[in-house]
Amino acid sequence: MDKDSFFDQVYQVVRLIPAGRVTSYGAIASYLGTKGSSRMVGYAMNSSGTAHPAVPAHRVVNRMGMLSGKHYFGTPTLMQQLLESEGIEVKEDQITNFKKLFWDPTVELSID
């Protein structure tokens, strides 16, 4: 799979994350059947600013709930502000109640 089509698949998944929920780079990679490619998901998030329709990249964090991608936003606090505007509490760059707010695409997008 080429990089552009992989990024497009990542963006499609990220656009499905509901406001007020978060997922991880690894969960997206696993859902796409490329379990070892969480770093590539991160690269996709870094490049998502020009994607149309918009990609809510602020809803993607590392597996511990840390805002590891925050330095790719316009300001050092923008990622946290976007999350807080959706009712997500962040303390010291980590999402509180991460397990409760975690949105797993493998579960949420499964076909029953």
C-alpha cells in the first residue's frame, strides 16, 4: 500500500471518532491490519492539516493517553484546548479517564 492511500485510510478512521472520545495511534494501525505501523499513523496525523474534509487529529494520542503529538499543532496548548472544548480533561499532557474515553475502532466499527 502506498503512503497516500494509507494516510487516506487513517483519515477515514479518525473522522469517525466521536467528539469527546479519543483513540491511539496503535489502535488505528491495528484496525487497518497494520499493527506495527503506529508510527506511520503518527506521520499521517502530522500531515493531516491539509486534508479535506478536516481530520480531528487532536483525538489521537499515544497508548498511555499522552498528548505526544501536541507539538505539531499551531501552539503548544492547542491540542489540549481542542480536547477540553469537547469535555475531555487533560492534566500534565495526559488525558484523565483515558480508559473510559478510549474509542477502539476495532470494537466500535465492527460489523455485527
